Amino acid sequence: MEATLAALAPQLQLSRPGPLLPVLPALEGLLPERGLRPGTAVSVTGGGTALLLALAAAATSAGTWCAAVGFDGLGLVAAAEAGVDLAHLVVVEAPGAQWPQVAAALADGVGVLLLRPTGAVSGPMAERLVTVARRGGCALVVAGPWPGARVRLEVVSRSWGGVGLGRGRLKARRIVVRSGGRGAAARGGETELWLPDAQGAIRAADPLTDALSAGRRPGPRPVRGPMAVV
């Protein structure tokens, strides 16, 4: 496995990313700096792979290499629909017990590492991988909890659109993401997103605009206290 990754590294032809990696405009509000900071970790919980893939989309479109480790059965069609440039994507589906070594090898050669650990993650192990990522200029986006994550994103609700009266096809997914973390990310908040909308776009959800475009009157906005969704 390590020999294979060493042989792959020269093919990545990575130009080191700048101080911040771009994300799709709809996702900028989830991150305190409105982009992915190399050498830091973002943990994503409560959902599938769609949000992780979407977080890597803009960077790969800009020419940054991305590696996905531990996502057994990752759908390349789904990745492409999320905006990931497949020409800049490396997939290691089942690293097994070697996932820390595989992740470290790739974090030293790509700009974004999407990681689903296949075993327990200790604090020292997480710190070592972040150190490698910082040295290599790589941003970590992890499925599940991650000790010391700078940004924590949690999908707290999901709903689907496109099925009417028990018939039809699922065409759109609306999610609510709660954010938090350390430093500037500690203030937290909630964001509603279409991931994707009925036209396949990833965008912020707006109750008033979405209701008017659908030809119906908007209902009252829910009151959620100091972290209200607007």
C-alpha cells in the first residue's frame, strides 16, 4: 500500500495551495474564514458523504488534488454531481488497519484529504496527522468526530423534495447544518442548504424565495432562540 502511494505521488503534480482553499459560495458561511485552512481539520457528523464532497468541490475545480480515504463504495457519479473534478480525485476505498499510514502519506501530497477513519482515533494520532497536513499544506475534512477539530459541522435535519402524493422521484435535499468549533468558529450557528436543489445546484435555502418560486405562500419561520435559522 505505502509503495503504491509513493509511486502515485509524482503523478499528483500538486502546486501547493495558498493560505486558504476555496469552497462553494453556499458553503462559505459554514467556515469562519469562508474557506478551508490547510493544516487544520473540519469534522462532519450526522450525514452521509454529500457535504464532505461538496466541501472539496471548489478546490478540485481550481486544480487542487483531493484524496478520499475510507469511503467504501464511494459513488463517483455522486462526487461529480457535488461538483468534484474527478480528474483531481484519488480514492482509497478500503485502507483497513493501515488507514493512519495511508492518510498521512496522502496528506503530504494532496491539498484536500477527505477521511473516514476505519478505527478509533486517539488525540495523539489526530495531532500527528494534522502535523503532517500542516507540513504538506493539506486541509483535512473528516467524516465523524475528530479530536482537536478546528471546525465542527453537524447535519441536524434532512428533508427530501420531489415526491408528491406518494409518487414521483426524489429531486432535492434540504439540510440544516449546525457549526461550531474552536477560535473564530466557536460562536456557532445554523445554516439551511439545498444539497442539491431540484436543478442540481448546491445553494443556500431561503424560505421566502423558495416558497415564491414554488408558487405558494411562505409559512411562518420557526423560532429557535439565539441560533434562529433565517
